[in-house]
Amino acid sequence: MTSPPSSVPIANGTRRPDVVSVRNLRKEFDGGDVVALDGVSFDVPEGQLLVIIGLSGSGKSTLLRHLNGLTWPTDGQVNVLGTDVVRAKGKSLRSLRRDVGFVFQQFNIVGRLTCIENVLTGALGELRGPRLGARMYPKSLRRRAIEQLDRVGLADRAWQRTDTLSGGQQQRVAIARSLMQQPRIVLADEPVASLDPEISGQVMDALFQCCVEDNITVLCSLHQVDLAINWAHRLIGLRDGQVVLDTPVDGNLDTEDVMQVYRRLDPTGEKVDEYAETPAHALAG
Amino acid sequence: MSLLEEPSIDTPAPQARPTADQVPLSPPWTRRRITLTLLACGFLAGSIWGLRRVEMTLFPLIEGWPETWDLLQRMWPPFIPAEDRSEVLQLLADTFFMAFLATVIGVALSIPLGLLASRNVVSNPIIRTAAMLFIAFARAVPSLILALVFVRVFGIGPIAGILAIGLHSIGFCGKLFSAAADNIELGPRDGVASTGASRGQELLTGVWSQMVPSVIATSLYRVEINFREGTLIGLVGGGGIGLYIRGVQGNLRYQELLGVTVVIIVAVIVMELLSQAARRTILGPTDPLANSVRLRAAGGWHLRVLAHRVAVEASGASSYVGYRE
């Protein structure tokens, strides 16, 4: 289960086989009124920790949801672990999802279930037939679930209802659920967007630490550039559904380039482009 | 599957922003607002028209007051003869178990039907509509009519009443169960699906586990309703306390009629207390109906406090820690 921890950053020099390959991905919503992704292409080698940054609405979530078939593209190819995600359905899609963990911004755990039940959900793909309650899972899986909870520091909460936990703890349960899948890739969609900065750091550490230990490739969308730079091997910046930045994270990283991704922000934090025609003083009257 | 898609991303802002003095001070007359206003006017007009109708029929009631008074006098005081008392208690117990069994039957049939009728479970609109129609049919046919049919088949007795009330329960439970399945959060379900779970696994872990509190609350509430229905079902031969009512009413024994009515009222209140205590014990603070207007209307605060105390005692202490931060 655990391969030796590799702390070697996978930058440009060391190429490993690609596990994710996205080509000219395009996604329209509302019959073309909204273009969420506009010709996105990139490859991710195995073991890389890739962080995707960008404004809200820049297409980060939509991009990640394409990678395990939670959303279908309007056009383009998505290849994950050798599977054509766009064509995959039914069994092949489920077997792909077994290898791809997903950590959601809203956690998406079942609050009424206990922590261990939520983590055991990650093993459903290995089992046949529906399960209700931890006792319907074999003891070996229950042990593994507790081990995963222990890795995120919540083994003592195993039999507690998940909605009695704090937000950061709930997200760590969700991470444990992903790890329970023994995935080869983890997709994390703004995993700390609803958490405070300190907790965010702890959650990101837990996520990246475990993934590095298990040699899991991570694609993580983030708002906080500083959290991204701590762990990431590589940064991709999205703006209006297009890749505007793709750079390894090393000593040469230009912070100015990174901030360019957020170019549309004015000092008040509002998007300014749409209202450019109306001068500010006209709003005062 | 398309449910897993994000509904939409942020809608783009309007092209030109109106100035502050261009923004109207009254809400705009959207199509929806016009519809709602017309509906409100319709209700008002209907009420006025209804009032005019009722006024015409109210006069006979006033004119016939002496007869009403006479009837009330013959009813007073409520009384059940000693030789009938054990029979009434037996029939009351029958009624309780009839309500219980009818709810078990109704809920067992309503769970699959409710799931079949839910947009979140079945994507085929034909199956969904068929399940919905069956549920609506069960709701539309009164249990007394159903009991008349079943009494023909099974003869006078509790079985006819149980089946009649049970089938009629589907109309209520099936509807609420399908609503519960429709109203689950889609996020946790996505979470389960994203682990590579099969459709059945996704339904049980992602959908059903979110429905459970609502199913329990609905079923307990239905036991109460079925008890009330069970008190009447005997009038048409469906068993239970209604059989006694039928007997005394047929023999014009008005004091007994009022007496058994009082017994039923007390029994119904006790049932509600028991049901609320059970709800509190099972669901605790997760009860979706906990603070609903219905409970307030049904119990009043003192009953709820009493029920709560019973529940706390029954659940073996106030060891329950606050469930949400």
C-alpha cells in the first residue's frame, strides 16, 4: 500500500509517464452562453503535485470534474490512466473512479453516517452490492478505514457522526475516504475554500503528505497561492477557461507571473471588466 | 447521470449597470409575481363566495337549534355501561395494533414506490409517472371506501381495516418518501459516486442514508394518523373501536356515543404523545419535523416538553452532546 516516500520534486527534468492528458477541452453551459473551459490542454506525469489556481468561475472545478467523468465536455479529449473519460460509462467509468479519488470543496460526506462509514464508502468500488452500516464491511476493510482515519489524525472519531465534527475535520474524513480507495490520482476541488487559514494549512498538509507517501498524483485547485507554493511541483493558472500559466515551482518562480492570473481583480476584490464602460462616479448619484 | 453535472456556473453580470436613480423603488411585475397576485385574488374571491354559500345553509342550523339541544341533552353525561368497558378497551387495543400493522404495510410498500417516483432515483419519466399515479390513486381513494371493498372480500374484522388503511397510507407515505429522495443533498451522493461505487451502492449510501430521518418521522406521524383512521374504519366493518360506535349509534344509545368519543379523544392524545416520544428518542435533534408548526398545533408546548422528558429518560440520559457546532 505504501511505497517509500519520495520527496524529490518532479519538475521538468524527471519525466515519468503521464497519467492525465487533456487535449483542447471545451465546455459550454446553457447552450453555449457560458464557456467554462476554452481549449484547455496539459499533461500530468505520475507522482506530480499539480496545483491549479484561478479566480472563481475561471473553470477550475469544471476542469477537475471532467477528469473523473462527473461532467462531460462539449469538445476535446480527456485521458486519465489510459482511459478515455469522455467515452467511458458504466463499468469502465466506475473502475476509473476507483483509481481516482475526489476531494470536494463542500466535503460531500454523508453527515448522518459515522466517520468510519464515510471512509468505508471509499472501498465500495472493491465490493459487490450495496452496504449500509459499518458491520456490512469485512473487518479487514474496517481496519484499513481506521488506519486511513489515523493518518489524517481522526482515528479516535471513527464512531462519531460526521456532522458533529468541525469543517476541517470533516474535510479530513473526506481525504481519508479518498485514500481508502487506494487511488493513483487524487483530484481536490478547492479543498480548503470554506476553512480558515490555519485549518487550511493543516488540511493541505494532511492531503499532500499522504499523497506523497502513497505516490499519488494530485491535481488540486486552490485560491491561496501561498498554500499552493508550499507543496506544489507545478502551477497551472486558469483565466476565463484558458490556461494562462503553466510553470514548475522552483527557485525561478516569478510571483508577478502568478499574480497575473488574478489580473482582473481591482483593489476592492470585485471583478472590474464587465463594468468598465460605466465610470465609477456615475454610480454615486 | 446528468444530475451529477453542475447546474450552472456564475451567470455573467449585465452589460451596462443602471445608475442608482434608474433603479425602480417597487419590485418589477414579473410573470411570476402577476401569477402569485392573481392566485391570491382567486383565494380571496373563493372565500367570499364560499362565505355567501355557508350563510344560506347556516340558518337551518339556527332554526333547528332546539333539536340540537335536545340531542346534546340526551348525550349528556357521557357514559359507558360497566359490561361494555372491557369490550371498549379490547377494541381500542385492536385499533392500536391495526394502526401499527397498517403503517408497517403502508411504509413497506411506500419505500419502493417512493423511490421509483423520485427524480433522483429513476430517470425514466414513464416509470416515475406510473409510480406517482399509483401513489396519487392510493391517496385519492378514502380508506373507508377501500374498507368497504375489503370487508366484502375478508368479511367484517380487523384484516379489512388494516389493508384499507395500509393501502391508503401509501398515498401519504409514498409522496413524502419520494419528496425526501428528491430533497437529498446531491453533494454527498457525488462523493459516493466519485469513489467508483455502483448505482445500487450509490443509492443506498448516498441517497437512502440521507432519507432515513424523514422516513422515520413520516412513518411515526403516519401511525398517529392511522390510529385516528382506525377509530372510524369500524363504522363500515373494518374492525376496531368503530365497531362499537356503529353498535351504539344504530341503537340510538347517545350517552354511550359521547362516552366512546371521549375515550377516543383521550386515546388519540396519548397516541400523539407516544409517537412524539418515540420520534424524539429515535431521531433526537435531527428530527426534520421537530419545530414544525404541525407539532405545535398538535401538542402545545407542555405536551412537547413532556414528550421530550419522556424521550430523554427513555434514551437513557442526557448524554447526547450537541450535534452541530
